[in-house]
Amino acid sequence: MAYHPNALLGSLFVTILIACGAKLYASAKTFTIVNECKETIWPGITHSENFSGSGFTLKQGQSTVYTAPGDWNGRIWARTGCSFDKNGNGKCQTGSCGTTINCTGPGSPPASIAEFTLGQEIDYYDVSLVDGFNLPVIVKPTNNGKGNCSTAGCDRDLRQSCPSELAAKAEGKVIACRSACNVFNTDEYCCRGTFGNPQTCLPTNYSRSFKQACPAAYSFAYDDPTSIITCSGADFIVTFCASRYDHI
């Protein structure tokens, strides 16, 4: 569970599910993945337990549908600046999940990640900036789900306001905003050691700036539990670079 700080959020999901005592159900879920960015992206999709997954190219204005089992727990995010050969081998500037277009591991920071814990009477979802930010992303439930069913995510481009010490650059351009943990690697910023619990892992100036810009997204490992949205009976639309103010 120590590969990066966002693993702590997975533990929180498990705790919530045990507390709820929810029963499993088997209805398949569909995720409509939409690219409203002004660039091609390469969405990555992985299962939270073994990180086996898939990946594909999504050009500007394109969308595709991904169908997952009803008990699926996983992540969806966008890789950027990728170059793959005809055999699907290559690399990306942000969000890499192996050396092929199909993911073989978790997304590498920095990346904005949509997270889902399904298979219960109530589904849980959120967008996490714990591992940094590379593109705006929002998650919106569809098909008249029951419960909170609000939109989660971040529709601001944090690259434009990223502190210089967190900025990831390529060819002089800011391509992502790293997390303070990823940059400074201290227990305080990474919520580990004596800071590895909700009482001692507190917001920092960096996570506060993320939260202020994107209140409907996780900003650090023990962020306000209201960042987790609950809904039942819904499918989901995951939109990258959605127009601001239209969704959140």
C-alpha cells in the first residue's frame, strides 16, 4: 500500500464499505469517457487490486464507452504527451502506467485520478489530486441514480496557477502540477510516519490551494470525507477538460 500516498484513500474506501455492511450486486456499469481537451489524450484504466487494465487514444472531441463489471473498483485518468509505436510500445509525459498503451501498473504522478468503488448497494466515487494534477476531470452520474449523485472533480486547469516549485515542465511549458509529497518527500507532506493518521495529517498551504480551486476533489490523503460522493444505480460520464461552471 506504500507505492504512493493515494493508497491511503483506498483504505478509507474499505473502512466505509465495511461500516455500511452493503450487499454485493452484479449490474454492469458503463463509463462514457469524453475528451474536451484541445489535445489528444490517452486514458488509462486500472483495477485497484492488481493494476491490470487497459488504455487507448482519444482525440480532441472524441468519446468512448468502457463497460466494467458491477463489482469493479478502479481508476480512470488521462495520460498526456504520449508517443506509441504501431505495436503499442512507448511512453508518456504524465500519467504513465507502464511502457505500453495498455496499462500494466498505476498511473505515475502527477495525474488527476477518478476513483470508483462499485459493487455495493451504494457506489462510491471521487476525483483525487493527492498525486498531483495533469488535466481537469469531472465525474457525473447518469441514468437517474439515487443518493447524493452529485458531480465530483476539478474543472480548473491548475497548471496555470501551479507554484513554481511544484511545476512539471517539458520544453519550457508547464505540463502538470506535482504534489508536495512528490516534490519534497517528507512525512508531513506524504501523510506517513507520525503524520499517518487523520489527527496529524493536516492540510498544507499546497493542498489548501488545490482545495480552494477545486472544492469537489480530494486535495490530500485525509481530506474531508465529503469529497467521496455516494450514489446507487447510476452509470458515469468522465469528462476531461470540461468547460468551467457547466458541471460543478
